[in-house]
Amino acid sequence: MGYFSLRRLVPHARVGTTAHRIEHAAAFGLLGLLVLPLCRNRIQEWAAAVGIVSLAAAMELAQHLVFPRTVFEWWDVRDDAIGLVFAWLIVRSWHRL
């Protein structure tokens, strides 16, 4: 995920578009669906969530530092967190079944 984001090898939707926001939410939602089921308690869930959001912020910072005219996109981190919340809700609903 980070490799493609930093290298810009894969075509992305234009920044600020709905498709761009969905790409971010889907990518980090998928990451959440891979990581959160491995957690055994709420403390591990919170630690995983903080780690995933930190990864999102670190990737945005790296893009800002590597690409000269790229601003730090806080709204992308927000969209990443939204995808993670949806994943968390799905995982929590699975655990209740």
C-alpha cells in the first residue's frame, strides 16, 4: 500500500474527488479487516487502530516530504480513519454472532 502510494506506480483518482476518498477508505478499511480480527481484546484493538491511523499519517507525511509540491493531506488521513471505523464495526458485529 505505502509503496504504491509513494512511488505513484498505480493510477489514482484525482485528489479531492469522491473516488479518491473511496480509495482511501477502502484501502484502510481492508487493512483494518486484515488486522483487527487478530486482536484478542479491546486494548489490542485500540493499539491496532492507533497504529493504522499512525501509518496513514506517516504515509501522508512521506508523500509531502518526497514530492516537492504535495501538501500534507489531512483529509486523506480522515478518510483512512473512516475506512478503519467501518472495518472495526464489521469486525465487532462478527464477534457478536
